[in-house]
Amino acid sequence: MPTLFEIGEANHGVVTSSDLRATGTTDWAVRRMLASGQLVRVLPGLYRLGGAPRTEQQALVLALAEHGEGAHLARRSAAALWGVPGYRHLDRPDVVVVEEAERRSRLSRLHSTSLLLPAHRSVRAGLAVTSPARTLFDLAGVDPPGRVERAADHLLVRRLVTMAQLEAALSALGGRGRSGTVAFRQILEDRGAGYVAPASELERVARRVFHDAGLPEPRFEVDLGDGSWIARVDCLWPSSKLVVELDGRRFHDGRAALEDDRRRDNRLMAQGWRVLRFTWDDLQRRPAEVVATIRSALEIAA
């Protein structure tokens, strides 16, 4: 059986009264450890080892342990745990529990819900957390739509969630008067069937420029090749045989990268594709010029 300190070490320095009982630690021994600083009481029945570093992970473990089995990290804390850019761990993590009535919490921002389906529960880095789909639905109720859209695209690109899972979450949670239902539904409707999330901020800007200018919607992130793979291209208008590449590289990325791009473009053009390349500066500073060039290329092919 592991010792109390081994349990604490495996749990980011956190131990509970259950751990004390399981290891046969007597009340006298607990008082002695508290007096010597080996143990620090955080809440009744909840302790941290005196020598354990105070880390973000420890704060998350404590926040969950305060509310026992069934508590899950949620909302912005869940987004941070799933690695969504722009979200960080809070001093008081967001935690959700399945309860009708609110209760107070000293260590977390506690939220209650009447429904937390098995599909909406997950584990990451050893911590109970709401699934990516449930996390996004909950975020839609508290954050601006644009921020939630970027979070959704990040999780879609990294294959941590699928459109089917997002649609299932809306089906399970929407229509119950929950905050965020309308915003979440709009995010899904804007993407639609076959949606491919932008792999970069550059692609996101390009999508907005194309949409605002009324250009025909291209396909994104498409593999091309005749028998042998040539490249995954950023934007494709198949009927016009037009490829648009979004070049995020800077000039110091080196000659080898430029040569690779040139060889790839030559192979595509040898198969009848026309290739246009635009940079971040083009899209940010000269969007009208970008649109005019693409529109002209599409009209020539019509």
C-alpha cells in the first residue's frame, strides 16, 4: 500500500481525510504533522503536503476535491486544460457539479447543472473535465461569439472534437432554456456540413475577406495530386482550376522553403492548376487587391 506522501506526490501534493484513513494515519499523527508543517489544512478534510510546490495543477486538484466525486472542471478552466489559446487557469477554477441548488465554494467558481451526460464528461491530465463539446456549449453562454468560434476551430483542427459531437451537444442541451443555446446554434449553422476549420489565424482572416467580398466559397485544406500526392493546398476552386496559397512564412525562413514551394507550384501548374499566393500583409493591408486578383482569375476560367 502506498504511503501518505506517495499518494500526495501522485496527486500534486493534495491528500484528503480518506487518504489519511486509508494509510492508517491517526488523529494524533495528523495533529503532529500539522504542527510541524508537514501537512497544511486547506479545508476540513482536505490537505496539502507542506513541502509540495504550489502549482496550477494543485489548485485544480484542490478545486475538484472540495466538491468530491462528480465535480468537473468547466468553462474557461476546461478550455485552458484543453489547450485553447487565450484561456488560462484562474486563481479560482471553474467547476461544475450536478445539482439543482447552488452551494458556496472557497476554492472555485462553482456552477451547478441539472444535466451532465456521460458524453459530456472527460479526463485530461488526470483531472475530471467537461468534454470539448460541452466546454464550447458552456463558453457560448459566457464569452463573446467570436472568442467561442476561435475556440471551436482550434479544437476541430486538433481533432479533439468533431462537428457531429458539437451537433449532439446542441441537441442534448439546446431548447432547455440554457444560456448560450442561441449563440452555439449560430456557430454551428455558420459552419454547416463539411466544414473544415481554419488551420491558422491567416486562414481565418482569408475566409473573412473572401466572404465579405462575396467571392464564391472555396474548399479549404484539400489534397491534390494525380496518382501521387503533391500537396495539401489552402484554398481551392475546383471548377476554375484555381489554387490560392496563404503564405505565412517570413523572408528569413530560408531558401530551401522557397524552393520547396516553387517545385510544388510547378507540379500543380503542370497538371493545369493556376496558383496564386498571398501573404498576411496582402490580406491585412491590401484585401481589395487580393479579392480583385482572385475574382479576375475566376472570371477568366468561367
